[in-house]
Amino acid sequence: MKFSAFRRADGSVGIRNKILIVAVDECCDGIARQIAKESEHTVVLTNWLTCMLGGNEETYRQLIAVSENPNVAGVIVIAMGCGSIEPEQIQAAIAHTKKPCKTYTSDKLGGTRATIEAGKQSVREIESYIATLEKTECMISDLVIGIKCGGSDTLSGITANPCVGKAIDRLIDLGATCIGGELFELLGCEEILAGRAVSQAVADKIVTLIENEERRWSVPGVDIETMSIGNCVGGLTTIEEKSLGALYKMGSKPIQDVLQINKDFIDKPTEKGFYLSEATMLCGGAGVNYASHGAHIILWTTAAAGFNNAVVPVIRVSGNKKLLNADIDVDASGMIDGSSGVEAISEIIIEKVLAVAAGELTSIEGLGDSTMTLYQKEQRVETLLNLQCVK
């Protein structure tokens, strides 16, 4: 299967031409957002956590990885000038992509107004560059697709999730790469997933990383809500019950590896097929995690809540007829009333993937984008729990 998209200078394929404005510290977020007003193509990615690099390497690596995402046509990196992260560090790290990248430090330029004007000029220059780009024929094997759920209810596991699972099996057969995340929401499924691993090493990694995620969210004496009110009102009773429904959106293909996101590295797919990943269960953070893995599109199953990421378009699939609204891209409720089946709905999902890859907007793309949330694992907790990445 083929579609038309933009072949980047490094050989990758982009389905959107976003101008990413990276604020390496929260103090210059306002500057970034003023610059962003210059174009509808802009996306702001702000490091809200700190202006310090030491101990926050996972965030720093995500700033770089999102900048590398092929849906980003050009990058502007700005800083106040008193923090530990210099814009030029990110510029150097993404030089291999050959995409336009400008850097500005407010203190060096003479303040806020000067930085905003310089940034706006760069936006105009990158827009002129984008105007020269032409679409070319691309193959479905060029696509990387993230798999996520949110606002799940009792219908998710028997409607949207199996339809997406069937669709990604077919997409992989056609040559695409698909990535499932939310390891915490796969509790109780370790044995099933390990049985799909391409090797014992990958099987062991699946079990270890799911266990790590459970320990992060289950520190004794610190109660954290991991089942949302929406999940419970929707009829789900435990995280394990939710997991068994969520498992169906992972299809049935062999698991090539588990892609990690940590202070030392961020993995990206090295060959075609299906992967698990450490993409968080938190929706906004997951959008950035999938962008970091190089995803072009996210398939998001839901009980009809809306979510969109500004860099990686989100295709929403829901099977809850009572809650369906204009935010939903694919209606899977035919699974319940008998008017349609998993095969037919999965084909609709594949058609939607190809249409969005070719430039068609999703139902709320550009309207309801979530914040580009940078989520990172708390390094002090990691050390206290003695959790290690798996090589």
C-alpha cells in the first residue's frame, strides 16, 4: 500500500510539516508561545521540570528525540541563558537529520522582545523552506504507529481494542512498524506477552520492565490513583481487568523488543514488526513518548474521550455508542449491535491510517491538542527501588 508524504533529507518520511519550538527551560515558555503565534504549523515543547540537566537526562533526551521526529520539518530551540541546557546541545544532537534548526538564548540577544522577534523571523524562514517541499510516493513500510488507550470502559476490551489489534496485525503484514506502551496497564499479562517474544532475552525484558513499572506506581505508604473515575464508572473494577481488555489492542504478532525511555538512551525501532515500549499510561506524556520513538500516528482506543498530540496525529477509535461524539474517527460500536465485525472495522482503521498519513486531518487535529507533556521517571525513586534499565 502507498501514500503521498514528505521524504526528509535523512531519508525518513514525514506526514506533517511541524515547526517545533523547544523551550529548554520553563522560564522561556512565554517567549516560545509568542513566537508560535507567527504560524499555525508551530508546536511548543517546554521543559517544565527544571532548567538543570544533571538528574534530568531523560527529559533532555526527549527534547532531542521529539526534535528528530520525522513529522517535524524544522526546529527552533530557545533558552533564558542561566540554566544548564544550552540550545546548541540540541542543535548538535539533531544535526544528522539535516532539518533546519535555529537556536536563541534570551540573555545573549538582549531580552524577551529581541528573542521573540528573532524567533518569529526564523519561523518565517522555516515556513519558506516548507513551501519548497513536495510530496512523494511512500510505502506503508515507512510508517511507525503507536498504540494507546484512554478513558477505557467495559466495552473497550471487546470492541475498539480487538479492532485495533486486528488492524495492527494487518498493518505489520503490510510492512508497517507498530509500538504498544503502557506497561503498567499490562499487569497480569506478562506470561502471555513473554510467550510472543522473539527471544528469551526479550521475554525476560518484558517481565522485568512490567515489574519495574508496577513497583514505581506501588510504593508502600504512597497511594496513587491508577484507575480513573471514568474507568470505574465505565464498569472496570481492577487494573488487572483493565489490562486483559487492553491486551487485545496489542494484536498477536511476535514482539521484537521493548523500547526503553530513560536517562541513558531512548530506543527506536531497528526493524519492522511489533514492539512494546515504556511509553507511559499518562496520555499527554505518552504522546511525547511516542513522538520520541519516531511514531507518525497514534491509534487511540477510548470510551469516547478526545485526545490529540500536536506532533503525532491521533486516530480515536470507540465502541461505546452512548458516548460517541464528533471527536471519534472510527466507530467500532457495530461490534455490540451486530451491524459490523472486527474484520470490517479493522479495515476501516487501516484506511483511516493511510488517509491520515497522506495528509487528511483527524477529527480534532489542530483543535484540541493536549500539552506536550514531558514525563520522566523520578530518578531518586529509581535509585531507592534499585530499578535499572535493561540493556
